[in-house]
Amino acid sequence: MKNQYTINKSILIEHVDNEFLLLDSDKNTISIVNASCMEIIDLIRKDKALSEIVEHFISKYDVEQEEAQKDILEVIQNLESIGVAFKK
């Protein structure tokens, strides 16, 4: 079974300088994320599984699989904790 996630449909995204604002219209909250986090959000929106997201970061950046998976899972868990991402 693939680890798949989805992004909350009520999230609006605004690009400001080098950061992204995640506006949750249901909760009336704003979260600020960096470009790497936004890249993970974009890949989740493209229905990529965790393993595919990890492979993307390994091929794009010079990073080991274990480190990439740990860091990506941490980002996804943070996104889950603020209601931006959900496990399918």
C-alpha cells in the first residue's frame, strides 16, 4: 500500500517573496512555508505517493534516501498538524 496524502481543498496559496502563505479559509488561519515545503505540497496535489516524493528530492538534490524520507515525513506531519494535508 502506498502512503498517499491529499491537500485540504480550502487552502489558498499566495507566493510572497521567497515564502508561501497557506490561507485556510475554513479556520481563518495563515501558515508560512518555504519553497521546499511548497514543492512537497505541489507533488501531493499531483497525487504522488510518499516514495515518489522522496525519489523526486533524491534526484533533484544531493540527499540520501533515509535523510530525504525523514525530512519529508516531518514536513508532511507538520502539514497534517495544521490541517493542510491529510492521509488518504
